[in-house]
Amino acid sequence: MMSTTPAANTPGASNPLIPLTPLTQRFISHFGEMGSRWGINRTVGQIYALLYVLGQPLNADQIADYLTFSRSNVSMGLKELQSWRLVKLLHQPGDRREYFEPPKDIWDIFKTLLEERRRREIEPTLSMLRDALLESPANDIDKQAQQRMREMYNLIELSSSWFDDVQRLSPETLASLMKMGSKVKKLLDVRDKFRGTSSSSKTHGDHPDVQLTVQLKD
């Protein structure tokens, strides 16, 4: 049960706390429920959701009061979020306590999540596949297995290279690229039609540009 008016919100505090509304409570609860599906526990999910939705730095005591978690659980949750680079540590003037806040730009959060998932999940898989492909196959079964592994490795490596390119894009360019999704699909559909009509033109003697024009008019 979350607290809507944390005890840490004392008069004269340098950083007055924002009360939790039913809307923000639902948001925080949802992130806790979804945490296990994303590979994090409920506590970590709710701590991050609280910091994100309030948009102000909080110390561990304030977080514990908001979420009615134990101080030790909050400390462990914050360490986990720091390991994911999803919160940063800062200090307030005249206050010796440590405060935490997430990156302010949603695109920075998105890119950090991708980087961390790649480091934790993709890179170990690529490393294992490289080692497996360097081994000399002992029999035909191993040869077939290596062929399948090579296909997987090539696909993951291609995706990883694409990810490197995406990481170098500015948030504005990345947003524009994502909005172009449907347009890119249409261009690929036209390309596929062109390839199909080119094959047909070789049989019927028609010029591929004529065939493409007919397809586009349809």
C-alpha cells in the first residue's frame, strides 16, 4: 500500500514531496507488476516508476515512505537501478543524504535500456557462438549444428551492427526514423513488386519499368 502523503514531507524541507494521486499510484503499481516480465523484481520496478513519474530527486528514506518499503529493500533496489545506469546519484546543497533521479530525456532512458540489455544478454550469446563456431566439428551432427549456429550468429551480429548505428543518432533523428516505419515498408513493398515484375519481364519480353508503372497504378 503506497503512501499518498509521505512522513518525510516535513514543513520547511528543502525538497517538498509531491503527493501521489490515484493516477500516479496506478502507474507505479503497473511497473511493479510488469517488473518480473522485464527481468527485474517488483520493488525495483516501483522505485524506478516513482522516480520517473514524479520527476524530482528523492533520497532512500523518502522513497521508503512513499512506497512503504523497508529501507534495506530500497537500498538494494537503488543499487540495481544504478547498475543498469537508470538512476544517477546527486547531492542537495546543505544535505548530506544521497539523492537519486533518472535521466530526464526519455530517449536517453530508452537507449540506456537497449545498451544494458545488449551487454547483459546479446554480447554473452555472441561470445558463446563465436567459440562454438571456432571448434572443429567432430561429426556430421556437429556440422549441422554449427551451420544453424552460424545463421543465428550472422543475424544477431547484423542486428548488433544496426544497433551501433542507431546509438549514434540524435534523439530527433531517431524519432524521425521510427515515424518513417510505415513509409519504409511501402518502399520495400514497391521494391519487391519491382523484383517480381523484373523476373516476369524476362519471360514476356516487357520492359521492367513498364511493369512497375502498371503495378503502382493498381
